[in-house]
Amino acid sequence: MNKKSLLPIFILLLLTLLIFPMGMASQNDAAAFADTAQDQTLKANGFGEYLSEYYTGEVLYQHNADAKHEIASMVKIMTANLIFDAVDEGKVTYDEMITISPQAAAMGGSQMFLDAGAEYSVNDLLKGIIVVSANDASYAMAERIAGSVDAFVNLMNTKAAEWGMVNTKFANCTGLPSENEQYSTAKDVNIMTRRLMSHDKYFEYAGIWMEDYTHPSGRVTQFVNTNKLLRQYSGCVGGKTGYTDAAGHCLSACAQRNGMKVVATIVGGTDSKSRFNQVRAMFDYSFANYVNKVYYKKGDVVGSVNVKKSPVSQIEVAIDADVVKFSKLGASSEEITLALPQEVKAPIKKGDIVGQAVYQIDGREYTADLIAMQDARKSTFLDIIKGITKDW
């Protein structure tokens, strides 16, 4: 075989030696990139950022999370929380009509353009606050719940302290620039956002993208949601934007997929597009790296308990909260057991809270209310006699 005929074979061997190491190196590089993907996926794009799992509050990512900063209209997250709390406590109803004061109607900035002296329902005012960040509706509801805006702001600060929002101070109920100091942090905003998401009614408003709203006078204004991720991100179920020159571009939003729900917050973003992109990136990071195993959903029947002093010997009970375990994707899962009360006492009506279930996840103990799924009346004297004769 001459030298010319050996040349192609030599070239082929050389290429083989070169290609395979390069291929192996590229695989190793890919693996190395995958190992560090979590660090590279999320890079700070605002003054402060915070990402948490909804149910447990576990922190998935944070940057400058406790640094104080103005938050603009995200102040209304606390405003809405207090309104929902007032409804839950029976202090106000969704159907109640509120007369709009001249001061409320005169509010500037984002608004639903309320008519002074006209009556609006709490339901509509809440919708305006959540969908279009209405300052006038916020002012009107603050007056109704606390008697004055100043008193309402005191309630806001009291609730913030109660929830552990140690780096937050409210000066008004709207987030508009104030002469008094007003600030919060990415972490604290995330806390009150998770609280807001605990109200099921919130999602009826938060999911509205666009709506023509008819005022009592017949005048029509258009509502357009400020949270663009409702249409741009699959699974986004709510959120609140905010902007002033001092606060920058802010956003706190929630997304859920496959039983997993996360809350992402950015404070002091450089521009509107970047805040949405950053929250989108935080959502993507969560769903790519974590999973939520749902053991029980709120309302699931979890067993039966004995009933004392009733002709009904047992009733079924349902759990009043989701029971979930949040973990890294691929981590081993554990089985959990609910410990139910041995017996409950009559009389009981369907829907009553009759006790608590106790369970453990990762060594931590949790409790959840149990709801009666049927009635169990108290035994009468005749029932007792029948019981005795039955035993004979």
C-alpha cells in the first residue's frame, strides 16, 4: 500500500480522535452547565427580589430581599387584604352600597372614576382596586372600614407587624407619593401577597383582563388589568403592579401549575418590560426545579370520627386546607398520615368545624381544621331509652 492510499485512512483516524474527545467534552460542559443552571437562571434585575412557594413560604430565590424601598401601588395589596378580612369578620358585605365622598372621588392617578355622592357596591370597589389599581376606590373603602384613611393606615401597619413584615411602613392606602415616609421590601411584599392569595374571592377579580364597567349614572368606563402576565404567562392567576419615579417598576404575582403555586416579587425594576421578564424567569425557574405533591385537597373527605351523645354513631369529616409537600424535583417523597380526633360531641351541623387533623412533613407538625360532612343531632331521652333496650 503506497503513501497516497494511506493518507485518507490517516486523516480519518485523526478526525476520529479529534471528534470523540470534543463530543465528550461538550457533554461534560452541558452537564456542568446543568449543575449550575439554577445559579445562572436567575440574575438580579431589580432593587429587591423574592420568590417563595405559596403553601409553605419556602424561599426559592432572593436578592436584596430586606432592603427598604418604596413600592408604589403594591401598597394596595395590604388594602385589599384588610377589605377581605373585614368581609370575613362580618364587618361589611360584598353587596353593601358605599356612598363616595368628595375626597375619594377627587383622588388622582390610577382610578375607576367614581362619582362623588353616588353609591357603589363593595364588590365593584374591590374589583376596581384589584383590576385597575383604583386609588379612589381604595380611599372610599378605607373610609368605610376604619372611619378615616388615617385610622385605616394604622390598621395596615398593625397587620404588617402581626404578619412579621418588620421592614414595612405604610403612610396611605394607595401607594401614591406621600410627605410621610412609606416603604417596604421584596420579602414583605411577598408575605402580604401570599396572604391575599389565601382569599378565594380574590381570584374572581384578579383574572379579569378587560371589562366595560357601568357606573350608577349609566356612564361606562373600561377596566384593563395592569398585570400583563395574565395573558402572557400560562398559569399566572393574579398579581399587582406598581410604579412611581421613586419606587421604579414593581410587580408581585402568583402562578400555579400541576398543584404547585409560587409567588414572585420584584421591587424597583428599571423598566416595565424587565419587571415582567424577571417575574416570568422566576416562575420558569420554580416549575423547572421544584414540585408539589398534593396529599389532600381542601374539601377532601379524610375519614370518619365517632360522635358522642348522638344517635348518629359516626360522621365523615373533610379537611379544610390543602395538605402538600414541596420539594426539589426528583427528591424522594414520603407518605404522611392524618391523626384524627377519637370522637366529637353532638350536636353537629354539616359544615361545622369539629376538630383538627394533625400531620407531619419533614419533621414539622401541622394542623388543619376538619369539617363535618353531615348532621349529628344530640340524643334525646327517648334515644337513650332506645339505646338501652337495643342492648337488652
